[in-house]
Amino acid sequence: MYHLLIADRDRQELSGIEWLLSKYSFPISDIKQSGDLAETLNILESEQPDILCMELDMVPEGKWEIVKKFILRHAGITIALTIEPTFERAMQAIEISAIDLLVKPLSPSRVKSTIQQGCRQLAVKEDNSHPKIHTHSIYYEDLFIESDLPYPYPVYLIRPEYGEQLNNLRDFIGQFDFYDAPTIFSTTDQITLVFHEQIPEPFQQAQRFLSEWERNNGGPVAVAVHDKNNGKSIHSIYQQLRKVMEATFFTGYKQVLRYEEKYLWRDMDPFLTMDEQRFWVHHLDDGHADEIKSWLYQEFLDLRAPYPNPGLLRTRLTSILAQVRRFMIRKGLDSPDRDIRYKQVFESILYGPVLYRIVQEMVLFINELIHTLKEQSERAIVNVGEAALSYIEEHYMNPALSLRDVAGYINRSPAYFSHLLSKKYNQTFREILLQVRIQKAKELLESTDENIQQIAGAVGFNQPNYFSRVFKKMTGKTPREYRNIKL
């Protein structure tokens, strides 16, 4: 890792260059800023930065020779900046052996390219304490562009579960006592360590690294290790380690994963079947939280390798969440606060790093909805009439459900119950029952792919033709017409 000094009178330019460096994760561990020539010379002399990025216009005309000597003596690589693209400035850049002369306003891509060039030159110029580094110099682009050159030494890919741990992880890597000091490549969510010689027991070294990280109260981290000399390029190794690292979605972090020659995902259908759609509609409506939890655990937490493609699994989870959303709308549970919670669960499905936590989040959210619905139902059932309606709501799918059955449930005679319905709701038992059945049929038509005959049976009609006649009489449309309108 290199030390950089940026010397420029324009504070905005200083901040802009530093931001660019942080964005692209160059192998630079320390950045100093200076807006004053005297301060710049002091830092040059005391710290001797690996890279000096300096505005030439800040040097007074009579002091150039002195400044030039300081730069040549104390700076490793120099990048010159100027607002005046003159012959004089070009000559000054040549005199201090600058690798480039950048003219303001600065182009971010040009700055990026020039600093990358400086880092490469420094890697080549490094001392002979690690000679194999020079033989197998690796740069950022080697990770992303195929070179077809075999890389024979170990490579680690290290990823923290939480992105905010990345800076601490970089610092820890810089202090850890590896058998061989690796080249460190940091991206937005992970760090690649490339070793430059064969090291004893690379897998055990990774385990030791993980143990010491955890002893230092580090957060969850996974390490994927490639330790085979199998003729693969550094790009191929990096891509394979990325695929191996995806297993953390199923197995979690706090582990060292060994490189495998073949790491293939199992194919799966991510969408719910009609039976599964019916399961969700039924168990959500009936508040069966335990059955839903068991289904989710069995479906997602009992998986064994080879695992299904994580992307397909996330699609399946969103398909389930869509059923939950329809349930919220049907039951009037879509308040602003719950919409925020719904979006949180949705984002967890899309971006959550560990499957177990995603499923737990879904279970908690569904339990909240079912608990809220039960509280609403308990507040609503305050008299015998509402208790009777609740019983009808729970048993409407029974084709043999009768006035006598409901009257017996509320401990009243059939005659009294019939009178109660007429007086309180101005409807007969048969009218109420048909109304409930047709409403449930509407919900199934809107939320499942079941055919008309299946839906008729599900809501308590023995004859599909009779169901269709009643449905049209009460809604003005046939079941098929109603479904087509709602799609």
C-alpha cells in the first residue's frame, strides 16, 4: 500500500482527487493534503511519499530549482498538475520526471489512469525483499480481464457480511502476519489477497486469519481460498472464488470456504404452483402462523448442496411476498407503517446476504400481520350475531353448512338465529352464506390460477354450473369475465 501527497492551492481540487481515490479503491493507504508550498516541502522531506500529485503553478518563479531538488530527492512517483498548458510547464514536468502533466479542469478518467500508471511503476520498482512479486506482478485489471496466463500461487477472497466492516478489515489485513505479504485489491464489498509464492498450508492460514479477526471483535467474515496450481489465470481464479463465496447466502459467514473445481447451482422453478398459491391464501386468511413458519423453514432452511441458484431463490421469495401483499390489501392491512415494513422485507429479499435472516424477517412480518388481523377480529366479534358471522366465514367451504349448524355454535335455536339475522342484517342465512362464498370466490379468482371448477369446490359449491349462475346473479359477470377484468 502506498502513501500519497496531494499539493494544490485549490481545496476543491484536493477534495475531488481524494474522492476519486476512495471511489476506485487504489492500493493507497495514506493520503496527505497540502495547499501551501512550505508545508508541501516539509511533508516531502519528513514522509517521502510514494506518489506526489503537485500543482506546478504554486511554485514561485525564483524557487523552482529548490523545489525541483526536493521533489527529485524525496518523491517516489510524481504527477504534475497545471492550469497553464505552456511550454515552460511541460519542461518543468520533464525536469522532475513526472509521469504525466494533467491540465485543469481535471478529467476524472485521466486522473484515474495516471494514478494507476504510478501504482504499476511503484510495484515494479519495489525492493528485492519479495522477488516473486516482480515475476508475477498482478494489477487490478488482471482480476477483471482474461489474460490466459496461469497463476500458480494462492489467492484469497475475503468478504464481510456488513459493508461498514470493510475499512476495519483492510486495516486488520495490513497488520496480520501472513507467511508471505500478499498484494491487496479492495473493491466495494470484498478484498482479494494475491500471494506471490507458495506458502505452507494456505487453508490453515486463512482459518488463523479468521480466528484472530473474530478475537479482535470483528464482524462476520467469510474467506474463500484457492490453493491449487491448476493452470488457471488470475481472472479465472477470481471469478471462481466469487462463485464459491455465493455459498454464504445459504451457509452464512464466519467460515473458510475451499475452492472447488466445479461449483454449479441446481436449477429450480421459482414460481408458486397452484397448490402452493392455495396454501398461502388459505393459511394467511385463517391466521395459521405456525403452519406458515414450518412451510418456510422446510422450503428454505433445509436445503443441501448442490444449492439452487440464489437469484432464482430470491425470485421465489418475492413470489411468496406478492401473496402476502394481496392478503394485506384484501384484509385492509396496507397502512403507511406496514407499507414501510413491507418494503423493508422486500429489500431484504433482494439484497440480504444470508438466507436464514431473510426468512426470519418474513416470518416476523407475517406474524405481525396475522396478530394484527386477529386483534381486529377479536374487537369486531362483540355479540352473538358477529360470532355467527365469524363461524360462517370459517366454514363457508363446507357444502353442507346449515342454519342449524351455526345456531348450535352460538347456543341458540335455529328459529331465534334466523330472526336475529333478519332483524340485525336484513338478510337470510342463505343470502349471507352465498355472499360470503362469492366474496371468497372473487379473492381466489384474483389471487390464484385455479380453474373455475376448483374454485367452486373450494368455496362450498358442489355444482360448478350452479356456482357460475349464482356468481353472475350477484356480480353481473361470469367468473371468467370477472377474472379477465381483474388481470
